[in-house]
Amino acid sequence: MPLMNAVARPALAPLKTPASGGRVSLDAKLRPIGAVASADRASASDPSRGCVTLKTVAAATAVGLCLSLAAARGAEAAPSAFVGEYSDPKHPGCLRSITGDGDVLDVTGTDGSPGCANGETQRPWSLKGELVKIPSKRDEILIDFSPKGGPKNLLGKLTDEGGILFPDGNTWSRKE
């Protein structure tokens, strides 16, 4: 079996010609790069046998790019497990919402005194959360509560029920 190089290059550079309307022709004659080791030297005279052409490389590159873009779009389209509406037992009836579609999420809510269920005056707030991806574990979220006087990086972990458990034991329950 002849040993051939996997890459080929044109014998002549592609030319723009007036007849082609300024387009580049990729139909130039191809020759293998480097030496061709073969027991049968006759196959070396036919560079199209066993060689990868520029068209093949371009087609494979285009297919790979399309698959990469499709995978990236699919990843972007999948919302985080944290996205949703929650109830907070420390602030009954107050809004707790997480939105977004990337690694940085918007965390919004309201606070009342003591809650928001009985017509209390509500104070809206808006924070940023950042997904923490740990291999072989569920994603976690770091929320910057410093704009409302809390810790800068409060870690939230998903519960089996889809809620968010914070280090102080408070758990936001997912609303249906």
C-alpha cells in the first residue's frame, strides 16, 4: 500500500481571470506535498489518488464550522437550571426572579417589611449572578448581594426540588 501525504497543494496558484468574473478557481492541478514513498511509483504520477484536495479540505472545514456553530447555538439556547421564579420564606410574597441565558444571570426581587404578602411597601432590587460550573457536579450560582448590603459572592446550590439553598440555610423554593 503506498504511503501518501494527507495534504496536497496546487501546482499553480489559483488565478483570477476576466472570464471567471473575478472569482478564484480552485480547479488548479494538484500535486502532493513532499515525497511520496511507494513501492509502486506509477501511483505517484497521479496526484489525485490518495491525496486530499483543496476542495475536500474546504468542504470538511465548512462542515466542521457549521457543526461548531450549531452546537454553540444549542448551548446558548438552553436556559440555566436557575432561571425561574422563586418564593423566599424570609420574605413571604416578595418577588424572586432569575433570568438570562448565559453564564451571567439577572437576579431581581422586592423586599417588604416583613414581607410583601399583606400590602407592605415593596423596595425593588436588581443583582447579578454568575454560574459556577464544576465538572461532575450540579452548576452553582454566585450572587452579588452587596448592592443591597449583603455579601459580594453568596453561593447558591440547586436542591433536588429545583430550589436554591444558601449557606445560611435559607432556601428559595421554585414556583410552579
